[in-house]
Amino acid sequence: MSDLPKRVRILEEGPREGFQIEKGPITTARKIELIDSLSETGLEQIQVTSFVNPQAVPGMADAEEVARGFKRKEGVRYTGLWLNDKGLERAIATQKLDIKGSLSLTASEKFLLRNQRRTLAQNVEAVRGIISMFKHYNVPINRGSVMAAFGCNFEGDMPTSKVLEMVQQLLDLAAEADIKIEVLSLADTMAWATPGGIHRVVGAVRNKYPELELSLHLHDTRGMGIANAYAGMQMGVKIFDAAVAGLGGCPFASHSGASGNVCTEDLVFMCHEMGIETGIDLEKIIASGLLAEDIVGHPLPGSVMKGGSLDKLRQKVAADMQK
């Protein structure tokens, strides 16, 4: 396992990615309760909410209240999501979040039309507008992302050539604004990725753009989340989005099965068992996973929060052998 990274960064998205898709209402107080719990786990970044149209995503209607309510912990970055100028203005106005810019394109036009009601060409112009907005507020930009990078429920398998085209378009948009993209996220928005697809797409992007630090945003609809994360580590990826207890999913993806993100505590468990550092306390993130399940009021797909860590079993076995 010498080719695997010694340390990975896990960026928590459960409070945003998770609560946006829940059918039942979740109180602002309980959302804040989960964020404060996650703050104590060793996570270095937590995405707390989304500043989007509440008519499209009702679960995010209380974004400002959530941002005002959680307790900041030193050493943790708290971020939000926005899709347009108005969303960015709302996030900045909270004066509570760590605001950094990211430029996003989508490989699938059909998904883009459902998700943001834009064509690919309209999205390029929207990104130019977002860049202008970032510059107006002196918001630093060093990150980009390509959504639907591995496949789409409405367009099928995504050709690697299309992903590379989107990456180049992102870099061109950044260059014309004198911006340097340092981190590129490849998002498996609709859970089409398999380990083979991860190797293929990540390999192609890395070969063409070796200067970029790559990140993966993975969903677990078909149980491939952890396997895909491992495949990414094999390709040298060191940054992963994840959601506590496997919360989440895109409300515009038309999934029939579980649609959550790769589970944070499952990913932490796998890393620790392989000797890969995360900086996250496994027992504390398991407790946050159980809390998340209590908040939503139904079973969540996380496995380690149900099975527990092996460390406790190892300690029990050792204690039993000494008797």
C-alpha cells in the first residue's frame, strides 16, 4: 500500500447535502445540533447550508438562521453553497462563513437544465458573472469542479473527452479572468462511477493536467462510494467530500435507490485501518452519525455507525485474553 497517500482530507457536506433531500421538515435547531457535533470530531471543513431558491429546495429555506446559530470552533472552516450572485450575497451577509470561490461547470446539459435551468452556453456566461461577483467582494478563487463527470441519469455514460473539454473550459474561464485553479473536483453527481471509471477519468485528467490537485465528490447509490474512494486514493487523490451517516443526494437526479454521499465515518474507518491519517476521531464521528439518524427519523446507510469500530473489539479481545 506504499502507493496510497499517507494522509487524506475529508470535507464534510452532510448538513447541506443531507438535509436538502429530506422529505420531512427538520428544525433549524436540530440542524445546528448536528453542525456543532461535527465541529468536535476533528473535521477541518464543514459545509453547513445552501443558499438556493427555497421554492426549489425547501429544506434550505432557513439557511441564514442555520448560519447564525452554529458555534464556530477554532481550526474548522465553515462553508456554504450557492449557485448564483444572489446566493453568494446571502452567504456573505451572514458574516459567519469562510467564503472562498469555486467555479463549476456540468458535463451533462440535460442535468444542467434540470438542476439550474441553463444550457451549457448559458452556464459559461453565468460563471463569468460569478467571477465578477467574487472579484467585487474580493473573494479568492482557486477551486473548480465538473459535475456529472462520470455519467448522467439523462445522458448516460459520460465520455472522458467531454470531461476533459469541461476541465479545459474551466481553466480557460479562469485564465481570462487572471485566476489560477489549483484544486479540481470531479463530481459523481448521479452515482455512475465505478472503480474502473475512477481510474479512467482521474487518470486522463491527471495525465493532461498534472499541475491540478484533484478532489472527488462521490455518491453511494449503488454501493460503490467506498470502493470508488479507494480507487481514487490509488490514483493519488487526497481530498474527498463525504457526508456523515451517508446523508444526502441531489434532488434533481431522479434516483430510485439510496442517493447519499460516501459515508464520512465509513471512509474514516477504511483510511485508519490502512494507516492513512485523517485527523478525525472515529468514535466522535460515529456519534455524529447516530445523531444524524436520530434527526432525520429514519435509517441512514452508514455501516460503521451500526457495526462500530474494530478498536473497541480489539480492546475487548485483549482484555478477555488477560483474564
